[in-house]
Amino acid sequence: MSVPLFATSLDAYQGRIAERLTAVAASGRYILGPEVKAFEKELADYLGVGHAIGVGNGTDALTIALRALGVKAGTEVIVPSFTFYASVEAVLNAGALPVFADVDPATMNVTRQTVQEKLTDDTAAILPVHLFGSPAPVDELCGFGVPVLEDAAQAIGARRGGRRIGSLGHAATFSFFPSKNLGGLGDGGAIVTDDAEVADRVRRLRFHGSTDKVTYTEVGYNSRLDELQAAVLRILLPELDGWNEARRAAARAYEEAGIREYVAPQAIAPGDEPVYHLYVVRSLDPEGLQKRLEAAGIGARGYYRTPVHLQPALAGLGGDRIELPGTMEVARTHLALPMGTQLGRKQVEAVVAACASGST
């Protein structure tokens, strides 16, 4: 049985999407118009925050949010290395120095202890990542007296302690890249916060550092969520909770099919509600497992085999002189298995059977 790594589809929504896009095209309002304004309100209400500001993409969201929180050149931002490159790239683009915190190999996220070990007088912000849709312990990081910016690109709709991811820290960022749980038809992102001053600065920074197109109070960016993308996201946002529940059902199906006999799924803290952007496991032989799965027609992929601190562009930050044992372990052993809103039980059972085929 062939099983894709991403078992998702927007086919059922194409008619509504086409209708809405046609209406936006005919309206003549393409930049910061009524669709963006409405989507920002709907997203803020969904997350339970005071402000949501649409920007061009998830990476810009991180950079702009860091600056809006007061991160300046010469300061430090604590960030995991086991993450997508953009998490760290944004720190550098904001002028700050990334300081790499280790992760718990089981949860694949930073912990209070690994972050505390990296705190200095120069720490300007902490940037935890809700990796693969699983909540990081943001609540445990907010007591350090340092702004906490949630990188929630992979975790829209997740909850920790009953609260939506994105409402736990001082601000949060989201990506609407097409592969995300809530994805558009291209690039898009958002910054959310309860702090009105932070929100106002985000709005200035996304528009060249201006509020009136005449006076420019700081050097900003040209980074705005398009009306077309906002229109599509307004159609899809009401579907998000149902899609995320379908992903949780697929994760439960993995458990019921006995996946733990062969691999170790990403650990979830009690009470957390992940959204399984990816279904990631650890294996003693991830390369061999991937080959067996692919031979059976099943998609599988390792995502961050080379952690960010070992990427060539960041060699000057310390490279392999930085000791991150948890990061190195999970980078070596992890593998993403099929996941998506349309992943059925029989497909899950086929994946588990392929995992079992190489066990002894």
C-alpha cells in the first residue's frame, strides 16, 4: 500500500477558494485591505489574544517580533538548534546573537533547565519552538524575567494547560506556508500578542517603519500578508480544529497499531494537546527504517539531521565546539512517518507493519 508522507488535500475547498480569489481580484484592494483586517481579527479571536498582525512569511514574523520585543544588536536570544534554520536566521537578522539551548531527546523541545543554563545578563529574549506541533514548556520559561517569543509555525491550534499555543508567551509567530496545518496558497505569516505597544511596533515595522506612509520612525520591512492569502486563510481557519483532530486520531491509530514496539514517538507532556504537524519517532537505525518504508511505498524523512549550529553559514558561532548532547542524539535518531488529515487506519497499519518488518 502506498502511503504519502503528507496525507492532506484541499481539493474539497477549491471551488470556494476560486470564488473568493475572484472577488478579491475584482475588488481592487490588494494590500492591507478588508480581507487582512478580517483575518487578523478572526485569528486573534481563535487564539484568545488581543492582537494578530499579518506579515509576509513566518521568517519575517520572527525577525519583526524579536525587534518589537526590544531585541537589539549585541544582545542574546536563547534558541534551540534542533529546529528549522529560520528560527536562528531570524535572530541574526534582528542583529542579535543566537545562544543554543539543548533539547530533551524525548520531547524534542527545550526545557526550563536547558534554557536556564544559557541565561546571561545579555539575554534579551527566549525563543522556544513548538517542534512538529508539540507544545514547548513556555509557561515554565516566562518566570525568568525575559521576553518569551513562541515560534509556533508548526503548532497552530495546539494547547498547553488548556490555553492555545500562541497565547502563552509575550508574543508568538505563525507561518502559513502551504505545508503547515493552516496553510495558504503561498507564503504568509502572523505575529500575535496581548501587548498593545508590541503590536503597534509590529505594525510599523511590517510597513517600512511607518504608520502614515509619510513619516518613518525606524528602519523596518516591506512584509505584509497579501489580501489574496488572507482571503484563502479565512476560508480554511474554521476547518482547522477538525483537521487537527483528524491528525490526533491518526496518532492514536499509530498507538493502537503498536508503533511503540518498534520506535519511540515524540513524547507529549501530560495535559498537552499537540497538533501533529509531523509524526516524528526515534529509531536506533533511522536510515535503515527509512529504506524499508520507502521500499514498501511509504513516505518517510529525516528533517534536521544537521542541527542549525553545525550549518556552514553559522560556523563562526562555535560549530562542533558547542556541546548539545540531546540535540545531537535526536538529530541522529529521528524520522518523520506519514501524517495528515486524510491518513486512514489501514494506511497507519501498513506503516506499522513496515516498521515491524525489520525488527528482531
